[in-house]
Amino acid sequence: MIDLHTHTTFSDGELIPAELARRAAKAGYRAMAMTDHADFSNLELILTNIGRFVANTGAFLSVDVLCGVEITHVPPPLIADMVRQARNAGAALVLVHGETIVEPVERGTNLAAIEAGVDILAHPGLITPEETELAAERGVALEITTRKGHSLTNGHVAALARRFGAKLVINNDAHAPEDLVGQERRKKVALGAGLTHEEYLLAEGNSRDIVSRLIGAGRIG
């Protein structure tokens, strides 16, 4: 299994990076991304510290770890600049906190993230057909999430992704140990969102492709 959206104590997660990595490995994950919530105030803090953890510890872990961020509640006109700053500061993977229906995310965030070419648009809520089509064109993956609340619009995301050929990935958005769900739960959430078995396998394969690309580029510990 692979999960590309998790949080540590560097934002609102419960676990320090070492424990999160260990628990993910015990839960059966072979690769993961640590993607703490970031804005302009803490971007460098997150990437410096997670990057240091990966550099010093990565070779000794039982799971491959990517250093990333989830750009969160940043005003849409500033997202593109923050994506560039995140990549320049060492983020191997850049997510944007999408327009979930359970948080007051500013309208226009989904579009700004897609136009900025993020790797993954997390829990994009009631994403529009136009945004989904652009995500497909730009190669931005849309997230099917196992996290409560955010998962309420999984079916909508899955249906539009199928219609326009957008890539999907399945993520936990883990903040606590119990969020690191197993393979069977991931599959059930995907099928519950309306994916076929083949589409579920393709979504899991998309995560593997992202990790393989980053390993090839030397961007993973």
C-alpha cells in the first residue's frame, strides 16, 4: 500500500514523524508522504524538519517516506507562488487542501491548485466539470479519501474523474494512528464511491507511479 497524504505534529497530526513512519509500516504501507498543512508562515519549518528526518532516518525505516506539504487555506491568488516556493524548498510532493464541503475553504482554491500544477488536489469536494477536465489535461491527481467528512463527496469526484479521464489516488489524510486504514478498507471506500474494481486498481497504481517517478528523480528517502 501507498498513502500520499498524512500529517505529523508539525501541523495537526498526533504523531512525530518517526512514530508515524513506524505505524504506517506496521499497517502494511511500503511508501508514504508526510504532507503537513502549510501556508507562508510555516512552509520552510515543515520542509526543513521533515526533510531532515527523511535524510537522517529514511534509510533505516521499513517504509519509503516522501517529504511534502499540503498547502492549506492559502488565498487562491497566492497558491501558484506558494507551490513554486514549496518545490524550491525541497517538497517532493505538493498537495493543496481542496474545497471540501466540511471546511470553509475559499472558492477558487481547486482551480488555482490545478492551474498551478500541484501533484494532488486533496478532497476536492464538489469540484466542477470544468476543473476536472483541466485536472485531466494537467495531470493533477484527484483524491478519493478515507477520512470522515471529507469522504462525503467521493462519489461526485469519482464520477467526474471517470467522465473526463482524470487520475485518482486513494489517501487516508491520516492525523492519528487509527486513520492508517488497511487495504480492505481502502478498497471498500473506493468501491463505495462508485469505482469499479478495475478503476480501484488503477487509482492504487497511480500512487505507485508517483512514487516510482520520485524515486527515479532521487526525491524520496
